[in-house]
Amino acid sequence: QVRLEESGGGSVQPGGSLRLSCVVSGFSVSDQIMTWHRQAPDEARGWLATLAPGGATFYSDSAKGRFTVSRDDHKNTLFLQMDSLKPEDTAVYYCQDFESATWGQGTWVTVSS
């Protein structure tokens, strides 16, 4: 059974950092295209970053230069390192297996002073 479980969200001040984790079960994270998305209150869910099996990474304009997607194949876990956080980064963050379109339950990130 494919399952994705995010964690690592929380409250942080502007300029701070968080690292989100997405523990994967049911398949190998290294074999699949994995993506991160977020959904702010009253907004549509939007794409942030992609990590391909070969290691290529792709970022949205809002993530580029501040967010880094990576994975630990031994832990079968996807990560999103978020630096220089801004209040507009406040959202629920989701990971997704692109092929099966399976989503995790999301983790809240609040950026506020």
C-alpha cells in the first residue's frame, strides 16, 4: 500500500528555516518522481519542487533559491529544506508521488513574527 506521511511543520519567524520530511512506504522514493506542493488558506494547491529518480531537481519561482528538495534512499524519505522563510510561505505543505498521484496528509507551516 502506497503511503506518504509528512512531518516537520510548525511555527517559525520570518527569515527562519524548517526541514519537512515525507516518509514513503509501498515503493522506493528513489524510483519515482516525487513532488512538493503547498496550499495557503483560500488558495489553490500549488507546485513547489520536483525530484526525479536520477537526481534532477526543479523548482517553482517561489521556491527557487530558498527551498531545496532531497531524499534519503536508506530512510526512504523525501525532504524539503526551506530557508529564508517569509509570511507568504504560510501554508499546508504536501508531498506527492507523481505517478500514482498519492498525497500525504500535509503538514502546517506558519511564518509569523
